Amino acid sequence: MQLELRDVTKRFGSLVANDRISLTVAGGEIHCLLGENGAGKSTLMNVLYGLYRADEGEIVLDGEPLQLDGPGDAIAAGIGMVHQHFMLVPVFTVAENVMLGNEETGVAGSLDIDAARARVREISDRFGFHVDPDAVVGDLPVGVQQRVEIIKVLSREAKVLVFDEPTAVLTPQETDELMEIMRQLRASGTAVVFITHKLREVREVADRITVIRRGRVVGEADPTATNTELAALMVGRPVELTVQKDAPTLGEEALVVRDLTVADSTGMVHVNGISFEVRAGEVLAVAGVQGNGQTELTEALLGLQEHVKGSIRLDGRELVGRKVRQVLDAGVGFVPEDRQVDGLVGTFSIAENLMLDRSFGAPFVRAGSVQVGRLEEFAREKLQEYDVRAPGIHTPAGNLSGGNQQKVVVARELSRDLRLLVAAQPTRGVDVGSIEFIHQQIIATRDSGVPVLVVSTELDEVVALADRIMVLYRGQVVGIVPADTPREVLGLMMTGERPAGAVA
Amino acid sequence: MTTSAPTTGPAPVTDTPPVIAVVSKKAPVILAVVTVALAAAVALGSQSGDTSFRLATRNDFVEIPDITVPAVGTAWVAVVLMALCAAESVRRYLAHRDTPLWLVAVFSVIGMIGFLGWAAAGATLPVVGLLAGALALAVPLVFGALGGVLGERVGVVNIAIDGQLLAGAFAAALVGSVAGSAWVGVLGAAAAGALVALILGVFAISYFVDQVIVGVVLNVLIVGLTSFMFSQVLAPNAADLNSPPRLGPVTIPVLGDIPVIGPILFRQSALVYLLYVAVAVVTWALYRTKWGLRVRAVGEHPKAADTVGIDVVRTRYRTVLIAGAIAGAGGAFYTLVSVSQFNREMTGGAGYIALAAVIFGKWDPIRATLAALLFGFASNLQGVLSVIGSPVPSEFMLMLPYVVTVFAVAGLVGQSRAPAASGVPYRKG
């Protein structure tokens, strides 16, 4: 079994997402596709899966060129894909999701749900997945949902299995288990394509590594290559993998959170009675797998959540129950986790986005009218200062790359007079160069004496920025530990285990 | 580096976070307001005498005697019981618990009996006729709601239900007259509904136009088109083109003779029996077949459906056409059952009430049917009460179906979730 991509080219308008990419993967091997966000990995895989049509080039399976007009053709050819954003219907059961598109039917098209259940059990047992076929997918933890995706693909007898950034939502333990599953698949003769930007994982399981940068194959590497070598290949220049910072100069306890509970409109509790404090000049990093209350915690800090109990005090002033504007006026800077939804208005210009939370008065608004001259001057200054790569200040923010968009958000928040910075996933989907820059800005903010709360699901980022680490699990604080806590311990804590010696 | 402890000390980490009751105060408020309203009506209105509830009809196996009660007394007993229900609802609200559906149901039944007993003072209320008429009037609403449920389940909001009903009514009259057969008329109605759905589909599915806007525009278009055709074509040739044969009531042997149930359910027009079949088939198909699974997947997460090789666009078209045909068939009620000719704008906005039934019924065919029946009941109540001469002004009674709609949708739906991709066009890539 051998799958070959020959000179695949895909363009979106003037942007060349894939430029003559060639790649082969054989049965019984794990081929890693390494590249930064936006390098074109996912586009390439969507071409392979029939979701996009290649402008040039061909896909060849065992010497036969494939005509892929849709995912149905790819599935028929034995290509399966575990998507980064799971392609599961949340309100369906596991069995329903697995059978969808591949249904076994009885009289008059009636569903044979028992056959689907049996199939889920059979595959689940073969790989030791422990998945209940009747569980509703939306109620399952993400790690289990991913197994449902894998079962779904395997039930279609895939010979080539593509994993698109599969570890982004997993705990370190779940990641290890996924690696084990990949090895099992390899042993059973399946060809595995593993797309990622995480160097550690690549070196652990890959048989071969292909590195992509800006839509082109820039090289192949051995699994024995070092992190630094791989990173340099991926980014195109030597990269600093650690953040330069000195020991913090700690001030008073500035942010004090006590017994904070946040529920949603259905009464489900997402943050469950947590207490912590951040001192001036300190970075408290919140670690945890996505969906363990981080979103609700940061939104509660800004006053965006409705059902909040407990107390949030900033410099002694209570923030719970205040309006968002009052919280902003109290000096809270907020980098939201999804910049495209909450951080920017994509159709607004960079300049307009830079004044988004300062539209109430000086310096940008006087007597109800925007002070265009002052705003443009400010915007030009910030573009320079934050190294935003854009044609000009009137470019719509939506046209920028992820890294430059995030720099606009960071520039806006940091250019106010801050008493607290809350940064949620500050570098998600951001290129390595911008990550370095944003990390430097966060540390500089800390060093100016501002308390900083960073939320990240990337353990590397947490460890790099933190002075202390708070681990969240199911809305609860598992523990607040020093920054030099071993990764294994942090990983365990992210699964809810409280290690001996760690004080909650 | 300091490691601080919260004041409460380490609590064990739990896997299942608690659920805090987030209770809405809508239910207690609405129950209290309705109770006060009825009490005020009884206290201020000058009603006296007895009210008889007639449960029997001709041809029943057993003759059930009329139930006669004092009008005002009954109303006051009902008010007291309703007040108790409202108090229980308030108590639950204060204890952070939701008002259960059964309490609302008990309240509604008591309130209805009290209101009817009071409003029909000095007269005899034909209970069976009231309910049978309610079912008959609900026919277009149920068909419309089924069409609406199917459309939304596949991800297309079908605001054009009213247009489909009206087009169905028009086609049923025309085709039925020409063919001289009511059943051919029903087929014509279904085809007309599907045609409206096709236009909706082309704009909403293929051209990504806002579905609400297309739906509203279609409704206006159909009103104009049928009115024009009526005055230009049907009215001048009424004998040939606008006098379809009627679908009269058909009594089902045995079942139709059961007291109370028989005359309500089994002495109806053939369209009602078609409705029973339609509700059963749609429910079964939606939840138990491959087609239904795909429809629901496309309405919830079209991209997921696409990635397993399901053609989202084709599934949407097919389902929207079926939905349109069902709604269109409902339109045949107006010209083949209700009256035997087409008239301008004869649906009277029933399609919008059907749409409300879809939401009130939480996008489920059975519940939407029940909701449509409730609205049908409100319509028929208005008619029956004005016939027996109730003290409530007829203008107010005409509002009743719409008031019930607003209350039902706004107040008592509770937690409900539309299909996730309803109203969202699917663009590949």
C-alpha cells in the first residue's frame, strides 16, 4: 500500500496555500507533516480528503491516480481523517455518529442500530478504547470524542489515516495514549499521516518527517533531529524556544479571587468555588485541558458571565456585579481566547480595532465624534511598536494573518493604563515569530508591576511564562504549584489528580 | 516562590461538577396573572344560571348524560384551584426549582373548565363538537408544522409555510375542479407546496440568501399571485375552475361509535386520516431511518455530514421539497374540507401559527402536532363561544389563538434548542 501526492498545488485567489507539494506514505509507517499554523498542512490534507480540489498535481494510490470529488470518494478509496475540529454530531450517540453515512439498514430504510452498536464495541475492544456506543457524544470528554472519531474512520476500513493536529485538545496523558494508538495502527499495517506543529510529539512517533513552510516542502528530517533543528527548519531561521525573563519582583496581592463559582444559563457549574490571588509583578499561568472552566473564569473576570457568585477583588475593589465597562475602567486588560470572535471586528480597519474598547471619550472621541487624526497617529505608532505586518492602518483586521491579528489585540490592550492583564490563549494559532514577540510583551507587562493571569492549554507556554502555575480540572483548582514543577506532575494534575506535596 | 492555600482548605477534586438551578420566573408569573384575570372576569361579569357540558352524540354505543353545574360556582372553585397551582409554582420558584409541566397542564385544564363553565352560563356546551372542531381546524396547522419541523431539522428555516398552505389551497381548488376529484386536488396541493419549497431552496440553499427574508418574500408573493389568479381566472370561471368536490366526513366503522373519542377522532374528513398517517410516518422516518439520521445530521452539523460522504445540498433540497409537499397538502383543507372554493388570503396567517407550533413543539413532530392541536382548539373555542353567546367580546375571542401562541412560545417552552445549523447556509470549504 502506497499513497503518493505528486506536485499538489492549491490556490485561494492570489494566495498559494500549497505549492507543488509531493509526499509519499506507505502502509505500516507514521509520516509526520510538521509546519507552523498557516503553513498549509490542513489545506493539503483537505485536498487529500476531497474537501478541496487541487488546482494542479495528482494523488496516486498504489499506482492508480485518484479522482477525488468529495469526501465520499476519499472514504471509498480507503482514506480516513481524524479532524482537528471533530466532525461529530454532538446530539447523536456514539453509534449514530459511527454509522452516519455508512448505515446498515433493514426494512424500508430503517436503521439497524444494533449492528452499529456491535461495530463500535468490536473496534473499541480491539484497541482498548472503552467507549459506550449509547453515550451521547456531546456529553463525552474530548479525549473520548477523539476516539469516537477514530472508531468512525476505522469502521470504514481506512488504509490511510490522517490525524490533523490531534493533540491540541488532549492532556499529556491522553496524548501518550494517542501515540500508543498510532503505533498500534502502524503495527496493523495502516499508513498514518500525523499533522502537527509540536516538536516533542513528532520525535516520539515519526518514522519520517516532512517539514512544510509557507505552502512548500522545505525539507525532510530524521526522527533523531533535535528540537532546535526541527524548529529552525519549520520557521526558516534559528528560534529561541525559551522565554528570556528574570525572577519576578513581587508586589502586593493585587487580584484576589475568593470562592468564585460560575454557572451557565442551564445551571451547569463551570467554575466551582475557586480561590487564588495574583500579586503585582507576577504571572499566574492557568493550565488545564480546554473546557475545564478557563473560558468561564476569564469571562467572569471581565464581567461577561451572568451567573457569578463569590468575590473578585482588584486592588481591594470588588469587580463581581460590575458592568464590563466598569471593569475595563478599573484597568483590566483582556486578550480573549478567540480573537476572531471576541477580539476583533474583522471588517473594521486596524485603526478602528485599536480603539474598540475606548470609544467612550478621550483620547479618541470628543463630543461624540471620532478624532480621526489622533487615532491614525496612534495606530501608526502601535503598528510600528508591535511590529504588525500590514499594508497600512486602514487594512481590515480580518485580512491579517493570525499572528498579526493577535498583535493588534495585544497592542490595544497593553496601550491602556492597566492594573491587571488577563490573556487567554495569547498565542493560539500564531506563528513562532509572533509567539516570541507576544511572550516578550507579556513578560514586560509583568516587569512593569502589573499582575498577569495567562490561560493556556499549551503546557509549553504555561511553563515558559509562569511564575506560578494553577491547574484547573472540571472547574476546580487542583493545585497552585511553582513554575519548575515537573511536566509529568502537571500532566497528572490536569487529569484531576492531586499529587502528594502539592497544596491546593 | 509562595504557594498559597485558599481559606477553605483543599476540597477533593470531583469529576462531576454540580448543577445550580437557574429558575425562570415566567411560569409562576403567568399562572398568577391568568388566575387573577379569570377571578376578575368572574367577579365583574354578570353571569348566572347553570352550564351543561354535553359529552354525547348520536350513534354512540352508550349514552353519556349531560353534566350540569352552576356557572359562577364552578368558576370560583376553578379560581381557587388555579390559585393553589400558582402558589405551588411560586413555592417551587422560591426553592429554586422549576415548575413542572404537569402542574402547568393541570392548571390549564382546570382553568379551561372554569372559564368554559362561566362563559357558557345558561347554555349547553357541546364538548365533543368543540374538540372535534378543534382537530378539524388544526389540520392545516399540523401539516404546516410537520413541514416546518422537517425543514428546520435539515437546516432550512421555513418561514414560507403560509405561502405553501395558500398555494396548496389554490392548487387544490383549481386541480380538484378540473379533475373532478378531491384526491387529485390534494396531490395538486402537495405539488404546489413543493414548488414554493423549490423556490425557497434555490435561494436559501444554492444562493445562500437569508432564509427568513426569502420566506417572508415568498409568502407575500404567493398572496399576490393567488389573489391575481383568483380574480383573473378563478372568479370569472367559478363553475369550472373554482368548485372542487368536497372531502366530506367519513365515519370509521366501530371506532367512530365509541363515545366521546369516536366522534372526535374517527368521524372526520379523509384529510384528518391522512394527517394521522403523515404524523406517524414523519416521526418514524425522522428518528428510525437512514434518511432521518442523515437529515438530522445535516441540520445539526452539515460539515460532519459532508465529511462522511453525505451530499448536504441534495439532502437539503430533497427534505425541503418533501416538507413543502406536506405543508401544501395541508392547504387543501381550506378548499376541499372547510369550504368548497378558493378565496383571497384564506389561510389568515395560519402558516405563522404553524411556525410557532414548530418552536413550541421543540422541533419534534409529535410535540409540534400537539402544539398545533392546542392552537386549533383556541381557534375553535372562539367560534363555539360566539355561537352560544358568551359575555366575552367577540373581538377579544378572535385574538385568542394568537394570544395563546404568544404565551405558549414566549412563556412556557422552557429550555429548548433549535437544530444547530438551522438557518445557516452550507458553504463548502
